[in-house]
Amino acid sequence: MFQSFAWLKEFWNGFHSLLGKGIAEFVALVVLYALWHVLKRSVRFIAWIADYFRRLARALHDVERVETSKGWKEGRGLWLAEPIKTPAVRSCSPYIQPPRILVVANAKGGVGKTTVAANLGARFAEIAQDNGEKPVLLVDLDFQGSLSSMSIAGGKDWLPPEGRDSNATYLISGDLTPADIANSIPTKATVKKNGQIIQFDKLRIITAWTDLAQAENRIMVTWLLGDRKADIRFRLMELLHSDTVRDSFSLIIIDSPPRLTTGAIQALAAGTHLLIPTILDEPSSEAVVTFVRQVETFRDKGLCPKIKYVGVVATMVNGGENVNPIETQLGDRLALNRKDGGAGDIIKLLPPSTYIPDSVTFRDAGGRGIAYLSMGDAQNTKRVKGAIRELAAKVKEAVTL
């Protein structure tokens, strides 16, 4: 050890003689400073690598599938990844009137979900117009953009220009402020009547397009492998529960995609009420029970703490078809205990007066705007409009309790 110090002293003396007094000390300080920065950066890099693999292991643990003595065991699941911490929004206070956010959702596609969301929005906008109330806001969170195209007649001006994302992408990405949502971002719904495009001031929509699909994947993966300090699952809740947004709309209706995507999870976390449309057939009825059980799992873990159930509404119902057996079967499954594979009797099938008929006039409203606003009061449409009004009355009763 002393020999090493002797060698170092000899080296320093030679270095000092070569450069002279002052210069040697200056060069030595520069070298030491450089070595210190290299060491510090190396430590940071090693810590970054360790943290990256820690996050990767945590993400894999959330979605892992492990073989045990009793069979395969799944991880807690992507959307139940910890920590789950509800943001401290003011609407949590018992002294603050909460927003009214209706989520129209079903994990099964093709059940008339978007049609229900659009026409409910139209009916509530009609009520708002008649009573001088605040506008209704539709939020399209399905990358197919069906609600957007259904709500805006007469062209594709609502599509995002090249180089820009749709408003729904900016919404779930956290790129919008409450003021944006209340004022500049939503587009007014339009309908086509007698060859003219009529703007409906009391119905606004946040539009979505295909870019939303990639955005949902990006947001989810970034969060899954990130530090999870900013919980993307509650991003929509923080925006829609703000005073600015709550005070700007009488009702917010979210059209959720038929998949548990980032947008769907954000919708459930933000929603105050849930309406589930379904077709009255056996596979669709089974899907309703499965979906309710999934939502209840989310509620148990604190992921959608505000959700209350409006009910299950039947769509595309043929008036000449006997649906009693399916109604009974679905009702029994919804009433069955969760431990026995049911939904725990926490949600019920809404009465037949709310069933949306299978109407050609109703289905073929594309290009004219939302059917409820564009179709007249002919005999063949009265039944359809009557069902929408009945359903809206049930929703209003639920959200104002």
C-alpha cells in the first residue's frame, strides 16, 4: 500500500516538474473534475438501468400468469396495477354537487351502444333547449368515430387535419384544460332537415378518430413502465369533475368503446352513472353479466368509486319477437350472487317501455345526423322516439337522485 503511495508521489513530482508550478495543479483539478462527472453520470446510468428493470418486473408481475399446485393463477391485471389512488377532486365533498356523467358502455360490440348514447344526448339537449338549461356534452371515446359522424351531418369537416390528432386523443392524453373542454374544443351537433344543415346549439361533442387507438396504446404502455406518479386512469376524472366543466354542462354522456381500453377505463373512473345497452340474445346477455362483474371488481379496488347503475336497456328489439325467455334468464343472472357467477342484484333490466325498437328509419339516419333530431313525427317513428324519451326519463331519475 505504501509502495503505491510512493509511486503516486513520484508520479506527481515528475508531473509537477514537467508542467511547472500552478499549471500542474490546474490540470490535476480539471482531470479530477472530469473524473467526478464521469463517475456521477455512471452512477446515474446504473441507477436508471436498475430502475428500468424494476419497473419492467413490476409490469410483468401485474399481467403474469403463474402455474401453481391448483392450476394457473393470473396477476391482478393491467388496469388494477398498484397504486390506485383516487384524486382529491372537489366533487368528493358532500357539500359540492357532483357532475352528472353518464357512461354508456358494454364490453361487447354491436349492441347499439353508440346509437343509445347519441339519441339520449339529443333528447337531453332538446330538454335543455326547452327549459333554458346548459348544453349537453357528448364524448366519443371509440376510435371508429361512429358517435362523431352520427352527431355531425353534412361532411367530414370535423376530422382532424393532417399532422393533428382528434380531440378525444388530446383529452385522454391530458393535453386539454377544463377551460378547453368547456369552451373551444367541443363541436356543435348538426342535423340535416329539408336539405339544410341545422346547428344544434345545446348539443356539443368531443370527436374521436382512428388516431385514438394508437394514443391509447401509447398512454397505457408509457404509464405501465413509468413511475406511475401521475395515474392516467384518473386523468378524465380530474378534468370532467373540475368546477369549470361541471358548471358548463347539464349532463355529460360518454360513449365508451366495446373494449377495456385506456379510454374505457378513464370513462369508468370518471363516470357517476352507468347504462349498459344490450341485444336480447343469449351471448349478449352473458356478456352483460361478465361486464358488470368486471366493473364491480374495479369498484372494489377503488378504480371507479363514483359509478352508480342506471340499468340494462334492450336495443334493436323486434316487436313481433318473444323475448320473455331471454329477459327472465338475464334477470336471474343479474340477481344471482357474485360468488355464484352472477352480478349480485346490483343492476336490473329496465322496463320494456325503454326498449329501443329495431327500426329501419332509426338505423338508416346516417348522413342526416342523430335520428332523434333528424326524423320527423310520422307514425313509424313515434314508437322509436317514445322509447328514447322513456329511457331518458329513467336516466334523469337516476342521475338526479
